[in-house]
Amino acid sequence: MPLLTWNANYSVGIKKIDDDHKILIEMINKACASIEQMEEQKVLKELVVDMRQYAMKHFSREEELMEQYDYPDSESHKKLHNHFIIYAASLDNMKDSEKEILEPIKIFKYLADWLRNHILVTDKKFGAFLIDKGIK
Ligand SMILES: [Fe+2]
Ligand SMILES: [Fe+2]
């Protein structure tokens, strides 16, 4: 079962942000599923690296829009993005043995919960601000 599934309720009203969120959710689900299926470490590590890189790209895209439109809550929003990146970095310590898989799964569950909450609260607030500025 996927950790998280995008639905219209998650829309922040800005297409390119929604598209990013859909991709990021898919990447988190895919990497977590590969742990559960005990895929090769090499494959798994690549998925984790890709997911983190995509998250960083997505966060900078949002942060560029914040700069561009002088978003008043940009500092606190950016701090939340940093939290995700720092937490996701703990996936670098994944071990190869079977009994060590619980820890990364726990981390992915945390990241999925974080993302759900971040989209529904923090990004929606930012989306509403952008819509107000006439951005689609
Ligand atoms: Fe976002
Ligand atoms: Fe965000």
C-alpha cells in the first residue's frame, strides 16, 4: 500500500506546485516499497538519492517564488523545508542487513506524514497567497 496518495484535496491551486507534489509522493512511495520488497541496496540507494534531489529542487522552486513575490512567511516556510532535507539525510545510514529495514521504513513514514501535513497546511497557505497575486 502506498504511504501517501495524491487527491484533489491536496491541490494548492498552482499547477506546477501540484505536479511537483505528485512526483515527490510517487518517489517516496516507490523508494519505501523497494525497501519493503528488499530490493538490491544499490537500487534502493539510487531511489533515495533521486527522491532527495527532487525534494530539494521542488523546495527551491517554491522558495524562488517566495522571493519573487515577497512572501511574508518565507523564513518559517524555508525552515520547514530544511527540516525535511535534514531528516531525509538520515536515510544515508541505511544498513545492508535484513533486520535493519525497519528504521528506513520508519523514516519514510515520517517523511510521508511530514509531506502530507506540509502540503495541506503550509503549501496551501502559500498557494492561496500566489493565487491572490494572480498566479496560476
Ligand atoms: Fe511543496
Ligand atoms: Fe513548501
